[in-house]
Amino acid sequence: MITKRRYKLLADFEKVCQFLDDNYNLETLNSYLLRPFFEYAHTHPHFNHQSTPRFGLWEEGGRLVGLACYEMDLGECFLNVRDGYDHLLPDMLEYAESELSTTSEEKRNLSVWITDKEDVKSQLLCEKGYEKVYTEPVTIFSFDKDFVEVDLPKGYSLFSLEEENDIQKIHECLWKGFDHGPHPDDDYEGRLYMQSGPNFRKDLTMIIKAPNGDYACYAGMWFDEQNKYAYTEPLATVPEHRGEGLATIALTEAMKKTNELGAKYCFGGVPDFYKSIGFETIGFRERWEKVLE
């Protein structure tokens, strides 16, 4: 018998992560809700922890077979099922509409993330009146290919967080690198929190320091031991240090480290930068939306 219950953050986090690992499929990517993706979100300062009891878990004999959750906050959702449990999706979508939607201008709204290879989900969304409103590529770099080699500019240095981990400099690098402006706030605890995940790897996270001692580039890297892939998050270069090849150098070094651990490929991001260094599109993420009655 299949039962449904709410997510308990502290008790269920690892169970859900293992479900995502066991459910991993390079063809469909199961809506691109990867274990590193899920874990990184949980350790992000903008993640809405308070509403996580709204996540839905479907179990059979204590075994997790279905998950409805958001990435960062209410208003969006992922619907993930094990093979052979697609029949749960209509109930899961109804649950998500009730528990994971948001209200704006007196109307309830919900976005659902899937990939272009998930025909059952796209058909269900069409039937329920959802419309596809956004598409972005999913990119990987296969380690069968040669890595792009770029010389480190004079005066810059490359190292991992195991060697040096200055939280203030990390915060300034990521704040400026993601174009939030020239004057960072003082949320250093948020940066410490981002290093608290059980699979956060200081040895895989690469930093490039500028000649003046500031951190110029940050390349976060995750490794899925079970499925043998790497996952990039986050990657940023401070504006005044762009155009020097720093992101390529830091990311390539991080990928080499995961290759040594047994990874076969690395997931990248959407910007043209990834394509320019050899990442290839293997599919597309799609966001479907509906204004609910």
C-alpha cells in the first residue's frame, strides 16, 4: 500500500538524497532534480526551510517512491517518481497545487519543472492546463574529451578551500561575481552555512586569488559518488578580473579532481561560457505554469 506524508527536514533529508541518487537517469534526469542540486539548495541562504513540511513524500513499505518539492521556495515544484510509479503523478500534481503554490493578486500560481524527455509529465501538464513558458539547456562536459588548458595569469594563484578559506573574501567574490554590486552586505554567516552540507567538498572547491590578495574567482564543485558525475555550483568571477580565463582555469582544475575520483562527466550551466570550453547540450529543462482556480 502506498502512503503519503509530509517531509521532515532533519529526519528525511538523507532519505530523499538517496532516493534522488537511486532515481538518477542521464536520459530523463528526472526533472533535473539531482542530489547535489537538492543539497546545494538546502544550504543556500535564500532557501525557505520553514515551508519544507509542505514537501510531499509517497512511500510503499517504507520505501520512498515519489517526491513533490520546491528548489528554493513556494511557487515552483518538482515531481519525482521511481520507475513504474508514473501512476502517482496526477495525485502528486494535485498535492503540489494545494501545498506548493503561491498567491499573487488573489490568484494561486504554480510552476512545474520537467525536462524535454519526460513525456508522461508533459502530457499530464498539458491535460491539466499548464503552459510551457521557459526552456534552458542542460549541459555536460564529458571527461572523454581533452580539458581546455589555459595558463594562469602572472600574479594570480590557484588553490582549494582546504588550503585557504577566508569567508569574507569568498562573500565578496561571490557577491561581486554574481553582479550584485560593488558593496557586499555583511552576511558572512550565510557563506559559512553554504559550506555545511554533508557532501560539500573543500578539496574540490577552487579559488583564484588576485595579485592584490582578493579572491577573483570561485568554482564550487560537487561529486556524486554513486552515479559518478560532477556538478558545478556556484561559479563566479569578479567583474574586474574577467577576460583572463580564470573561470576556465578554476573549473577545469575542479573537474580534473573529480575525474581522478571516478567522475565521467560534469554538469555545467546555461551561459555561453560553458559551450565555449566544450560543454555540450544533452537536453532541456522546461518550466510549465498555470494560474490555478
